[in-house]
Amino acid sequence: MGKEITIYDIAGQLQISPATVSRALNDHPAINVKTKALINAKAEELGYRSNKFASNLRKQKTNTIGVIVPRLNSYIMSTVLAGMEKIANEEGFNLIISQSLESQKKEIANTKTMFSSRVDGLLVSVAFDTDSFEHFQPFIKRKIPLIFFDRILENSNCPAIVIDNIKAGYDATSHLIKQGRHTILHITGNLKRNVYADRLKGYQQALTEYNIPYNQDFVWETDLSLETGKEVAQRIVSLKTLPDALFIASDLCAVSCITTLKELNINIPKDISVVGFNNDPVSQVIAPKLTTIHYPAKEMGEIAIKSMINHLKGNLDLDAASAITLHSELMIRESGIS
Amino acid sequence: MGKEITIYDIAGQLQISPATVSRALNDHPAINVKTKALINAKAEELGYRSNKFASNLRKQKTNTIGVIVPRLNSYIMSTVLAGMEKIANEEGFNLIISQSLESQKKEIANTKTMFSSRVDGLLVSVAFDTDSFEHFQPFIKRKIPLIFFDRILENSNCPAIVIDNIKAGYDATSHLIKQGRHTILHITGNLKRNVYADRLKGYQQALTEYNIPYNQDFVWETDLSLETGKEVAQRIVSLKTLPDALFIASDLCAVSCITTLKELNINIPKDISVVGFNNDPVSQVIAPKLTTIHYPAKEMGEIAIKSMINHLKGNLDLDAASAITLHSELMIRESGIS
DNA sequence: TTCAAAAATGCAATCGGTTGCAAAATCGAA
DNA sequence: TTCGATTTTGCAACCGATTGCATTTTTGAA
């Protein structure tokens, strides 16, 4: 009943040296093809499985990539992770995934764990409140590749994979303006984070371009949760004058807001047009269907992990690919049309 | 610049043996308190981090738990995983997550990877088409704990964490019946899988209880996707006589179906009542709000991983907890009320 | 047949902790 | 002060694969 087979067992039975067995199993060119066949057959027969710890210990590599995300269970993040896992799996890498739950403190703890787990590389999308780069320094010092995606740390001088948030914000806003809307409320997340700051920039750019004055009171910084969507709706109807459009930086929040507004007898999009963000499946099943920005989440995951793996394999210098910006796209549906 | 510190470095500087250092760092009782303090201080000073491979190699443990799920990016699964990650993280375990993408073939490959990665334990929710236990045998043989959750392999004789799918199916169906509905269409997934087979059983039980004849044509086996929701709606309106209720085993599919039905001028819930499954956030933002079964996904993740960890720590015998059934709950909202 | 070049294989050290057992140091009672 | 009991510490052998270098075997041209 199952004591492990090692290369020594194979070597012993075949009367050859463990070194040859090791090389054969790794398809080393200096080993005779017949010998390789023999060894592989015997390994198969004995049910050999390589001991990764011995191998890692010797090679000082883990074949494991760490991923830290704010949360696992959002449509965007789980889709990004799905993309990452698919490629990593195909390329023979393992993924260790952990979530910061939007807390810098937990992010720091996770970073330490990743570090002492000796991941070969680390992919990070930072928490809402992360404002320090300190906890990533050990990776820099040991030259362990570090790539940010989606929510990045801009002053970090690390490679980053992002979408064109400014353009996305611009597209969303100018679409609303073209529909004849002028008082556009922008509901967004923590403006410390690039994703929200940039969307705001795009929003401002569009206003400027169409000579609409920017009003700071029209930008609401929230946590973009479902509950927030409800509260926003209630707060909107209590305003002296209703806005005629909303640009909300998350579909789920937007949808929750729309639902509540409808309950409060506001007609969407007639009274208030809405544009969301992410192209969450929910955007297609709500009435009216939500105009939104398509977020290429799967592609982002794939590209991020590919960059990492290419770098680890020495195929690609990370600095050369220092900032990859993916294209997002406005999906025009009913909610944004007057 | 960064060559690794080992216990030998610490031992050298302190003029003591590496064995003592190792024991001190692991808080071994035989080591003098003062010595421990000395060693810990020095370790801190030098920026020592333990080499897990050396440790794993010697201890034959990895502190890593493998998880295989059909897909990462569904509401239920990402929530289950979020629960697992949280606990694992707190307990100092790493999670290696991979997805089978509903293919037994990929599931087998992932199982092999997990096996050769030498995970300490494996948590699995099987793919749509998995019909063999073969690929899990290596785990059984080596006595590596294996726990199934949600989608389980019933003849496997392995511990399993599930919800009471039969009761859930019963609750959903009898609720519809109590609303005066009699021709209840059941849209479900692959009936090979316990989750769908059991919900069907519950559906049948409810019919029987209320003396409604069971009609096999009223059970549609699908992939429960968004597209399927649309198709189902179209197929329904083309029926000679409309059903007066739907019990759909996934909220996302249900919501997509409702949306399409509404476009086809069917009134929900007046013409057709609908009950979904999962209590996906989307169920609260659609109009009408979806009556559904709350799925305790986070709890399931937490309990599954806790069982595993307890077992690994020797606190709990797995067989003793051989089948944990979590309670699900009918969430009555608008769509199921006539 | 001979011998240098090329191909294939083996030796032995190494990666960094862990742990059974032996040895040393300390303690305490007589 | 002495000596057995108790605490602490050290020795050295692992865990299993990898790899630089040396050695052996094979190949093929002279």
C-alpha cells in the first residue's frame, strides 16, 4: 500500500544510476533514446511520480504563480482568474490564489505568505485602500517578477495590465451627452484607485469637450455595492432637481439602482438614462437592458499570466512590456438611449 | 543583494547547531526559552524565511490543499471558493485551484496535477460529464483525504458536503403548487449529477403529494446557460398550451428566460410563475424579483475546507463526518407569486 | 585494427530543514 | 560535595532530485 517510488527505485531495478534516470525523465538530450524508453516504461510501470519538493529545493523554482485579488467572487475577478487558470494550467504552472477582501492589512499578510511560499512570480490587483508599495519590496529585492493588473499601483514602476479606463469613461459619458443629457451623475469607487480615477478623467474630458461645466457634487464616491445602488436611487429622488443621466462604474450597482428607481416610479431611460460598467451578464437580463462598457476580463487574465510565464521562461523582458492597455468597448443597449 | 538566509547562517553567527535553530524556530519545547529568544531575534535581524521545500521534502507535507471546480466564474463557485480561501488563509494553508470547464478529460488532467503537486488533500466538485471515479483512486490508495462538495460522486464512499437538494426542489415546487399552479415545467441541468437529480426528486415528491401527475415532457435537461434561458422561453411560447409555472435550477438561466418571456408579452408571474435556484444577486434586481432557493455557498466553502483542515490536523475523523447536508431556504419574492 | 572524437552514463556534492538518539549541561537532594 | 535525574543541545543521517565534471562506451574515419 503505496510507499512512494523514487528515481532510486527505478535506477535500482534497471541497474543504472539515478542521474541517468533523472535526465531521462527530463528528456535530457545526452541520454540515449532507448535508455529513455526503458526508463519511462519502468517509471510508468512502478507508478512513479516526481517529488516536486526535492526538485524545487534543488532547482530553486516552484512552478507556482501567486495571485492576489480584492475578492474572488465578483464577475470581473472570477472571470480574470478563470482566464489565468486556463493558461497557467496549459503551461504547467500552478496558481495560488488569495484575496485581500479590500483590506491593505490582509493584502500585506497575503503578500508575505506568497513570498515565503516562494512563488516564482506574483500577480496583483490591489485593495481599495492600498496606499503603500512597501510590502512588495521583498519581491523587487529578490527580483521576483511582479505584475499588476486592473487595479494597479501607478508609482510602482512595475509592469501593468489595464484597460483604457479614461477612454471608457469618455465613451460612456459622451454617449450620454449625445443622447441629449447634460446633468450626468457619476457614481464611482475609491478615487485613489486608477480604475476609478481614470474613468472620472474620461467623464471630465467628455464634459469639457461638450462645454458642460464639471460639478464636483455630481461625482459620488461609494463602494459600488448592491446596497449602495439602492441608497443612491433614494438619494437621487430626494434631490431638488433630478439628474437626467447616470454613469455608474459597476453594473451590479447600476442594476440595483435602476431597480430601485423604477420602484420609485422613475422611468429608465426616459427620465434618467444609465450607463454601467463591466458588461456583467446581469446587464443583458434587466429591463431595460443596460448600456455598459465591455470589460475584457478573460483576456486580461490570459495576457497577465502569459506575460508572467513568458518572462519566467526568459522569452520576454518584462520592462519591454511595461504597460499593456486592453481595449474596452461601449455596448449600447436600452438603458442609455432616450 | 539577496542571497537567502538559512538556518545554517543563523547557527553560524550564534555558534550553535542548526538543529537547535530549527527546533527553536518551530517552538520545540526542549529548547531553552532564552535560546529561543536569541535565535528568533537573529532570524528577524537577518531576514530569514523558511524554505518550505526543504521542510516539505523532509516532512512529506505541503500545507497545500487542492480544489477542482467545474468553473471559477460562476456566482456559486466563486463564492464557495471565497469562503474556502478565507479559512485556509487563516489556518495557514495554501489553496491550489483549478477548473475542469465541465469536461471529465480536463478534470482527470487536473487531478493528476494535484496528485503530483502532492497536495495534502483534495476538494472536488465534479464536471457535468464525470462518470468515473478512476482518476481519484491514487488519492484513495495513498490515503490522501478527498472530499466532494456540491456536485458529488455518490457511489464513491467519500465524505461529501451538499445542500438538501431534494428538499429544495420540493420547497420550490410545492410553493408553486400552493400558488395554484399545476403545469410546472422544470428546467434543469445534467441529471447524472446529484444536484439536478435530487432537485428533480423533490419536484416529483411535491407533485405526488398534491396528486399532480408527473409528466416527463415537463422536465427539460439543459446546460442552464443564459442562451438556454432564451431558447427555453421561445420554446415555451410555441407550445400548444402554456405551462403556468417554471422551476429553473439556476437563477441566471431563469432570469434570462424571464426577460425573453417578457419580450414575448408573457406576464410574469401572472401568466407564468417562476422559481429559480441559487439566490444569485441578479435575482433581487430583476423585475419581478425572483423567488429562488438560497444556496449557502460561502458556508459550504467554509465547512468543506474546515473539515479538510481538521482532518489533516488529526482533530476529526473524516468518516465520522461522512455527509454534511447544509440547509437551503426558499426566498419568496415576486416571481413565484400569482 | 587503431584511436581520437562524440555520445552516453555515472559519481558525488548539493539544495535547507527535520529528527532520533546520544551527549553535555544544569539542577537538586542527600 | 556527589551523583542521579532533568533540561538542553548537538551529531549526523535523512528527504529525493539535479548537475558539473569525470569516466566509460560507442562511433567512424584512417
